[in-house]
Amino acid sequence: MFRRIFNTINQPFVLLEMKTERTAQLALKDKINNLKLLCKVYDEGNLAIAKEISVIWRVLFLDTNKDSSLLTQCGLKDKIQMLDSSSPRVGISYFNIGSGISNLNLSFPSNIYCGLVCKDFKKQENSIKFSFSPLCNSSQYKKPKRLVSLKEWSDAIIYEVHGDNVNFSLSRAALLYILCNKDGGAHFDKTFTTRGRFDHKSIASYIAFRDDQALHLMVNGVDVRFVNDPAYPSVRQIAHEVLASLEEYM
């Protein structure tokens, strides 16, 4: 099949029509499969693939004045319930402390919350390696049964710091939007200009979240540095939540 149309200088050319079926439902299945593959790549050690995960999130969830998300086109966005796997705000949870490590005095400020990451300690020759990982990759993790609306899930705060001189808060949606549209997912903005869906406070919170000392974990009186920051592991955990939430619609 083909259609004959004319270009700007009134010369005809042929535009072929695609023979394969194109529906939003098929596109959704493709994106879910792509998300599974990206999670596998992340788990194999390519943490920066979290940027590509943020692009999948944009295609699935983000509606704009010009474009509708795949979930909207499939009629699912107002129906789905999202898995909320964030850790409790009270107490110390999700630590993976490797073999051969003992006699540690752990503490961190009660005014800091990182809700989607596990803290991993691994013994090296003469030191300990500290790293963040997604909750779903922890042996302690059990998939919770808490389901919330898409709006509540998107707006929920997954990183927060509050005090006399600092006040940061970052939602799932802000993390993914800024990573995708300003920090190299689909677009890179060197200056992090505030033009867009989220304000200066969200961007400042994102920048603080991209710090290897974002948690300010004290180990034997020392504010330790992690080998990574919590942002990419949090994105991987969000991908876990998305896959678990959408599996019944596939």
C-alpha cells in the first residue's frame, strides 16, 4: 500500500505505509520488555543505564501539552495502582554487611531519609567498600503489598533532608524527570536551569541526592563516602516497582 503526496516544490513522491500493526498496547509491551532488559544490564554492573530507564519512565507516564503517555493512550493511567516499596522512615533498615566485618558503630542523622536504597558494606584488603544498591537486590527485601494511586506514588518523597539551614525533598517524579530531561537521559542541561515541570528546590534536592555523602552515614565516628550516590539505585528500584505494578496488565 502507498499514498502519493507532494513535497514543498510540488513534486510527487511515494510514502509507504507500514505493514506491521502499530497500537499503543503493542508499544507498551515493547517498552516493558525494554525496561526488563535495562534492569538486567543495571544488575550486571552498568549503573549509568539508569538514565535510559528514566527515558522509559517518560514514555510510559509523562503527559505533556503535546503528547500523551503510553499509559494514557492505553486507557490505564487512571486505573493502575502502583507498588510502594519505600523503606520505613523510622529506625535503621536495609543494610547488607558483608562477611568479616564487625565492631562497627553506625549512626546517621534522623533528619535524612533515603527510602529506596540499601546500604552495602564489603570488606576489602585494608578497608571497607560502602555502596548504595536498590532494595530489590537485597537479601532482606520482600516485595510489599502496599499499593497506592499513581499520583501518590509519583509525588511521594523518596529523599528528604530537613534542618535549620537546609531543606531538601525529592519525589519519584522529580528524580526521574530531572534525570531524563536535564541530566543526560534524553537531554543534558549543564546549568540545570529551572525552566520545566519542577522548581529550583527540586533541582537543588536532586543535586544533593547525587552526592556520595547524601546519607551522611557515620561509621565509628567518620562520615563515610560511598562509591556511588543513591540516585541510580533509586531509579532501579523504581523500575522494579513499575514492572511489578504493570505485570497484571501485560
